[in-house]
Amino acid sequence: MGTMNDINTHNLICDFGRHAGVPYTRLPVSYLRWMVNSGHPKAAIAEAELKRRGTTFPRIDISGHAIDRASYCAMEAWIRTRLPNEGLHAWLVRVAQEARDRARVKKGRYHHLGLMFAFEEGEYWPVLLTVMREKK
């Protein structure tokens, strides 16, 4: 194929998974990001397509499960610590990064703001898998 910089994604078709048969130029950003961060065998194609679109890479990715859990167990912390006009997702990205930067770690969990954050390390950025209340 060549290096990522010389991959032309316009005529390439995804040949696996739920998007088999779909051109790379039409794949969802979340799917392309997953390919890159998981070290998928076709990650170079996905990265080339993301760069073609001008998509930036996150410092931390937030799983759907983590957002669901935060809306259930972290609303008090969100209301107490959010910035003006900061939605739940943006807040979760910010506090998850704070947790990684300066929180105490216990049994692989980052403890911050009365919450525990669990991450999976990706090839390029961590993914917040879940958030839960600290046990008292």
C-alpha cells in the first residue's frame, strides 16, 4: 500500500466487519478512529482517511458506556464542577484528563472528584471505559 501519506482513500472499499462494502470515504469517524487506536491491520488507511477529512485525534476518547454511566452516577459532580456552558461529554473529557494527570491511582482505577475512572490504553490515546462513584 505505501505509507500513510501516499494512500489515496477515494477508491478503497472496507472489506471487513459491519461496514464491509462501504468506501473508506463514507465510514463513520468513530469507526476510523477505532481502527487507528486499536492497531487494526488497516489502521494506516483509516488514518489517511481521517487526515484527508481534517479530523483531529482526541487526547482521550469517551466510550458510550462511560457517558451513560456518567449521566447516572456523576451528575452531582458535573453540576458542581462544570464550566459555563460545558456539556456532560466535554466535562467528562476534561475531568478524565485531570484524573489521568493528577488523581491517585488504586487498583488501576483513577480516583478524582469522588469518582473512579477506568481506562483502556489504545495505540495512540486512552479510552475512558466507565466511570463510577467511589466506594465509601
